[in-house]
Amino acid sequence: MDLRVLRVFVAVVEEGSFSAAAGRLRIAQPALSLQVRRLEEELGCQLVQRLPRGVAPTPAGLKLLAHARDLLARAAAARDDLRGEAAEPTGEVTIGLPQSVAAMLTVPLLNRVLAELPQVRLRIIESMTGYIPDWIREGRLDLGMVFRAEVGNSLVLDHLLEEQLFLIGPAASPVAPPVPGDGRIGHVTFKELIRLPMILPGVPHGLRELIDQRARRSGMKLHVVAEVDALAQLPAAVSAGLGWSILSFTTIRETLEAGRIVAWRIEDPAITRSIYLCRPSDRPGTHAVRAVGHLLRGVLSELVRDGSWPATLPPGP
């Protein structure tokens, strides 16, 4: 099996269509389809099922997909090893970001990679955090960011930062805690939340579990009037006066800056969540992957230190 053909096969399965894979690889669609057909003939089995719209892998195709991703990753690592660390990082790097983190990190990370790693093609996939660890294990992602340290075996976690969560409420509410006259973020104790009608993600969403855990430790029960798992819609629901919520700054930033909601730092106790960079332990990262990971850490540090991201960095080595 030729590695180039395996790369074509992986692209077809990941994109779900021959036309999308052809655009991604910059290969004419007829030539791409021919390569997959010849691969099927070589292996003596059908690898993809042609559907009315796109394609889907067969059981045999799923088996090959795991092998192909592993072989491509190891081939790229071997190439980097022979070229040496002095060579310019080259190749594709795919990183998975949670929806809330992507809103804050995508533009500055992309800007740095384009400026400093011109031979690297960065692909950012926005996803719910529950999918990211498995996608890394499967080889669909080179790197990912997750909120939990308990993501199972075969993964290496690097603690990036501790992110603070905020209470948000309607811009004008008679029951709102006080906010500084200059419009800056106010402060509220956790026990003050008990009297507010809350709209939160439903269980078992990781953010909801974190909030419920903090409430139990404080001997409190929050008044939850509705559950919405679409985090991007929660600031809109709050701005419409439907209730209050607890979210990260990355989720509320745009709505807060537009003046449609107000926010308070939760204190006594504060609610924070950890953010980790996740990578596979059984596949060597390429020079390009390591370079992107280094830039990502640098971008995060800058956002925290200049106050753009209310969070704290872990102690240095």
C-alpha cells in the first residue's frame, strides 16, 4: 500500500465525500476516486459505501482507517527525525478545540501559525470536549484541548491554565447584585446565586457537573428553571431576560462587550475549571505538531497576562 493512497483514503472518510477530499488534497476528483477503487481491488474488499450524498466507511474501511492514520503519523515522525529539528516545520497539524475555547483562541493562534510557521497547514476543528479524546486516539486529531484530567489511557495531558467562571445576568434587572458604576465586572458570593433563576447546561455536561459539585460542597441547591446544552445560546437567553447563568469568559465575551449582559466574578468560593492540552502517548508528534503546541502555549500565556482571558497559569517548571 502506498502512503499517498492511504492519505487519500483517510481524507475521503474524514470529509465524507470524494469532492470534499479532492478539494482538501488539491487532487482531481476522478483521479482520487480511481485511487480508492484500486486500493479496494488490492485489498479485495469494499472500503467505502457510496451514498446518495457522499460516502461512509464500511466495517473493513474502519479497520483500515485506524491502521492508515497510525502509519501516516509514524511516517511523518520518521521524516522529521531524519531531517532533524533544524529543518523548518512542515505538514498538516489538526487540533481540536472546545466551542468556548475556539471563540477566544482560533484567531490569535491562526495568526501566529501563519506568521511563524508558513510551511504548516493548520486545521482547527471545533467540537464538544467529549469527542476530542477519542478523536486523538483514533488519529483524527494531533492535539486537543480538554477540561478534564480523567480522559482515560493512551493520552498525555499538559495543564495549560485555570479558567474562572462568571455569573451573568440581564443588563437591566431589579434583583441584580451591584455592578461598579464604570460598567466593569462585579463580584458576587456563591451563596447569593441561590435566589436567582438559573439556566444551565444539563447533566452530564462537564460544566454543569462542575457547578453542581461546587453547590454540593457549599451545602446549596441552585434554582434551575431550564437546561440548554448549546453554550452559545445561553448568553442570548440571559440577555432576553429569561434567567441567569454561569459560564466562562470565552463564552460570554462578545455579548458582554456588546452590553447585552452584565457579569460578576463568583467568590467565596470561586468556580474554576482546568484546561489541558491533550496528545497521544503512543504516537510520536511531528516537528510541526510540536511547533504548533509551543505556539499555542505562548498565545495562551499572552492572552492571560494581558488580561484578555481571566485565568491563571500553572506554576512554571
